[in-house]
Amino acid sequence: MTNILMIEDDVEYAELLSNFLAKYNLKVTNYQDPYLGLSAGIEKYDLLILDLTLPGMDGLEVCKEVVSKYDIPIIISSARSDITDKVIGLQLGADDYLPKPYDPQEMYARIMSLLRRYKKIKEHAEPTAYALMLDSNEEDVLLNGKRIDLTPAEFVLIKLLIKNRNMTVSKEQVLYESQVLESSSDGSLAVILNRLRKKLGPEVNIKTVRGVGYKLLS
């Protein structure tokens, strides 16, 4: 499960987003008080969603404090329309800025995009050997160093799962990101997934997250 820290004094806003993201196996822990948020053990979270207008401490100061001590992706979410706030937030080290009001689906997309980028950076810095990998050109799938013969649809699906290893990929995301699969029904996705499981064998664990999507477990 992906753990997200949220520092937001609008309880209804935080609850709405928390309930939406829970469908995608993203757990949100919100703190209205920025001081409590800063003392919540930030290192145990995967991402921070930060409001700017907070009681007792400006969100930009919170951003500065977090960036100076932790390596965690930050999305600033604010109703403040001053472009200066956006520029300063990004200059301080925030990774993204999403003005309110926003659609929870857009926040979800930005979260997943940011987590993927951070994951790539960490994997580049600390290479980890997995049984199932993409080759250096991302044109073939390798299982224990050997190329697996896949159909275009199978390749697209497993490539997406590999790039999001240990994270749930929604069915909507699969269809959105792939022209090969964009016209596929859930049933055909299930067929493709079953073929993949047979080809990859028991060593590769592709979990179906009921009602949400799929997850490739290390």
C-alpha cells in the first residue's frame, strides 16, 4: 500500500480525496495542524500533499522544512491564486502544484506520475535485480535474463506493470496509456492477464486487486 501524508486544514476536502484514493490502494493520513504533520514521521510516507493556507504556519514554510530534511515528493494543493506562491513553492523544492478546486482523478494521475518518476530515480541510484525486467531499450521483457515471447497486447500490459512494480495499476490507467488496449473490455484484459501468468510462471506474481486493477509484486 502507498502511504500519503496530507497537511490540509479543510477536513471535508481531505476526506473527499482520501475516500477517492482509497479505491486505488492509496492510504491518506491528514493533519490539519502543520506542526503535527511535521512531527508525524515523514520518512514513513511515500508522498506529501501540502496546502498553503494553514493555521499557525504558512505552507511554504512547511515545504521548506520538509525539503531540507526529507527526500519525499511534494504536491502543493492550494486555493491561493497568486503565481508567486506557485513559483516559490517549486523553487523551494515542491515537485508539482495543483490549484483548488481540482478533480480527484487529476490528483490521482499526478500522484502516480510523480511516484513513477521518484521510483525510477531511486532504481537508477540503487539498482535492484528482479526476476522480471525490461531490457535496456525497453523493447523486450526478460525473465531471469531470457527474452519472453509476448503478443503486443501482453507486452504493453506487463511493461506498464513492471514500470509500476508494487503499485496498483487501475484498469482505466491501462486503457488510457495504451492504444493497443484502449478498445479492450475488462474481459479481454482478464484473458491477456491469464496468458501472461501462464507464460511467466509461478515465479512472477501478478495480483488482481478486485474492483481496481492489477499489481506486479516483486
